[in-house]
Amino acid sequence: MSQKVLITGANGQLGKELVELFTAKGFEVYGFGRDKMDITNQAQVQEVISTLKPNIILHSAAHTQVDLAESEPEQAFSINAYGTRNVAVAAEAVGAKLVYVSTDYVFDGTNDEPYNEFSPTSPLGVYGKSKLAGEQFVRDLHSKFFIVRTSWVYGKHGANFVKTMLKLGKERKELSVVADQRGCPTYTLDLANAILELVDTEKYGVYHVSNSGNCSWFEFAKAIFEEAKLDVVVNPCTTKEFPRPAARPENSVLQHMSLEVNGFSKMRDWKSGLTHFIGTNN
């Protein structure tokens, strides 16, 4: 009997990728965007989940606009914290495994070393704080969970850094990109495949899932233009030169300790992920 999977945030860039992958793998997939299930409405969440009784819930719905979150903290916490609580409570009631997609923004980025799953969290802004509150609700209210922290996500759906660079690269000959923030670019296809591998087990816990290796935004942009064969001069600049409402962590490099010690597949290098993405979508 095929397993039922309910996916929140099914219209988002990761949500769409999860719907496609899990459908292709023979799961009975139910994708919900905000139009069909508003996660901030507890009664609606309970009704949908108790009626469907999914085996697995992939919770990728979120308020992800980092700068906007600073000016609307109630909205960010309503979705990322309480919305997650609603999903966790309803998932626990039907005995579903739960995957909560979290973020590198739960860290302040002041470490010199990569962050592992046991590094102390201390988010800088509202977005990171609200996502961490969501993690806490999952830990407190659910017994079979995977918290998946990821970073610098891009893919074929939705808006993202790679698509922005490809667009700008066709319009301009020169660009300035921030060089003093480091992280791990993550291709949605690789992230979705890792989630697929996780939910097939009972190795619950917190996982860092990004592509392997790391770079700065400046190095990432240069690699994108190289891969797409676009002739663009990229100049490094500092975060201070591009002030934004929300502070960004300087170091967002994630170490995959949990994937390693639990015997999961190694994530492919970020450059290989980028090559695949540009080769199949450009």
C-alpha cells in the first residue's frame, strides 16, 4: 500500500520539488498551499490532517522573507512558530512522521568553524527566531520528527539567487556581490532527495542538509556565470556596503554530522549541484 504524504507549502520552491519527487517515487501525495490549508488556522489544520491521516508530513510552508519579517514579527511568528505548532500537534495525533524544514538563520554566524547539529543556536533576526521557535514546538509536541536545517536554497521553482544572477548576467556586464558572508548553496533537488532518504527511516532528530563544501556569495555568483558561460565582471563588496533591514550571519556553513553518523548518503558538492541545475534548466 502506498504511503500517504502531506506537503505544506506545496507552491513554494522546495514544496513543488517535494511534490514532484515523492509523486515520481510512487507516494500518494497531497500538496497544500495556503489557499487550501492555512497553517495558522489550527482548526483547519486539524480537520485536514485528521481526515487525510497521512503517514508522513513534510512541513515546508514558512514566512521566508527575511527583511520583511523584521517589520512584521507577529506575522512571522504566527506562521513559522504557531503554524508549525498546529502542524506538529495534528501530525502527532495521527501518528505521522514529521519533517520540519528549518534554516541556517538559527545561528548568529560568529563561529569560525562550521555549525553542527549540536552547536548552540542564537538567531540574529526575527526570521531566525521564529524558525527556531518552530523547532522548539516540534521538539516539545511531536515524537517522530526530523528537523532539517538548510541554507542558500535554489532550484527550478520560485525566485532565488541563481535565477536572479542568471537574469542580471544577461542584462549587465558588471555586478557587485557580497564577499564577506559564507555558506552552503543547496539545490532543492538534492535537498528533496535527502528528505526522501530520511523519512524512510526512524532515525529521528536534527539534521543539517545542504550541498557539501562552501563559498561566499561572491564566489557563488562567479561560479554561476562560469557555468552559464556568461561574460560578467563580478566585484566583491562588503555587507556594510549593502545594508539590509535584517542582519545576515557571516558564517552559515553547515556541517553534516547527523547525516554522517547515521549512515546517510553524502551530499554532493555544491558546484556539482549547480552544474546539474544550470545544465538542465538553462
